[in-house]
Amino acid sequence: MNSPTDGRHLPTGPDSPAGLTVRPIRIEDAVDLRDHLFPHRPVLDVVASVQSGLDRGATGRELRLVATLGGHVVGHVLLAFHTRSSERAHRASLDDLAVGGPWQRRGVGRALVEGASAAARQRQARLLTVSVRGGTPAEAFFRACRFNEYGRLRGGLDDPWGGPSHDEVMMVRNL
Ligand SMILES: CC(C)(COP(=O)(O)OP(=O)(O)OC[C@H]1O[C@@H](n2cnc3c(N)ncnc32)[C@H](O)[C@@H]1OP(=O)(O)O)[C@@H](O)C(=O)NCCC(=O)NCCS
């Protein structure tokens, strides 16, 4: 089987939108990422962040994936691996999942999760974990993607903008 980092597209599941692809990130994706997902960040900041992700990817510690529609990046997710612990080598985790506002509720997020799951399986991972803010749309989204709660830290996540704290909900999906 090909490595997920060789530039090929990853499987996105039977219900993904027509024309959608999920593939490893490239440096030239930075402009679309800034325009569609991080409009408040300077483009050079996004370029630097993509480059450091590619550098960490080269060590095998992480894999950043993007979803594209019509040739443009509309979503992003980070898949991280435990490279320093043989006891945890069968686990991978998701972070930084985001879909641009105009493309939400069209199956892009689900396709990113399916692509990340396929990439994790290629690395022999059997458990895929994520941590989310309890009671938010993200929790409903991961439940819809067949993640189950395995732990909850009550009041574990403060709101950096001064709003109420949320539970941190730890979720897992068997791969
Ligand atoms: C959470 C997020 C990634 C979902 O991406 P998406 O492309 O809109 O999700 P999908 O269209 O693939 O949704 C799949 C299913 O998840 C559930 N879901 C998605 N968004 C939901 C919402 N806002 N409220 C409730 N359920 C939701 C639904 O069951 C949906 O299926 P349906 O549309 O057939 O009902 C996206 O809303 C987003 O980027 N939000 C802001 C950033 C964020 O919260 N990231 C998660 C950090 S942990």
C-alpha cells in the first residue's frame, strides 16, 4: 500500500461531495488556507505554520491533510502519531479540524475524518482519539462520525474570550 505522504488522495467515504479530495498538505496550500480558514492570520504566518507542519511530517510525528473542492482548499485536519512510545504506537489523534464556513454541512468534515482514519490505518493505528469542547457542534459532529466518549473533564476548558468554561470531552473511534 502507498504511504499517505506520497501525495495520493485518501479515501473519503461513500457519501462525500462530488469532486472532493483529501490529500496531504502542500506548501502552496497556504494562500487558500489563509483565505478560506484563517482570514485573520497574516499569510506569511500561515506559510510558516504549513512549513513547520511539513517538517514535523517528515519525522513521522504528524500528517496534515487538506480537503479540496474545485481545486481549492476548503478544510484541514492534523493527524498526530505517538512516535516515542511503543505502548501508544497503535493510537493516533486528531486536532485542528476546520472547514471553511461556506462549505460546512456538506460532508467535508466527515470526509476529512475518513481520510485521516485511512491514513492512520495505513500506519497500523487502531484507535483514533480527539478532544472537544462539550456541548458544541464539534461534539455532535464527532458523535455523528462514530466517535464515543471515553472521558469527560468537567469545566476542563476555559474560554479564552471570557465566556463560560466547557467540559473537555475525550472521544475515541475504533479503526
Ligand atoms: C465541526 C466541523 C469541522 C464540521 O465540519 P462539516 O463539514 O460542517 O461537517 P459535515 O458536513 O461533514 O457533518 C457530518 C455530520 O456531523 C454532524 N454535524 C456537523 N455539523 C454540525 C452542527 N453544527 N451541529 C450539529 N451536528 C453537526 C451532522 O450529523 C452531520 O451530518 P448531516 O449534515 O447529514 O446532518 C465544522 O463545523 C467546523 O469547522 N467548525 C468550526 C471548527 C471546529 O469546531 N472544529 C472542531 C474542533 S475539535
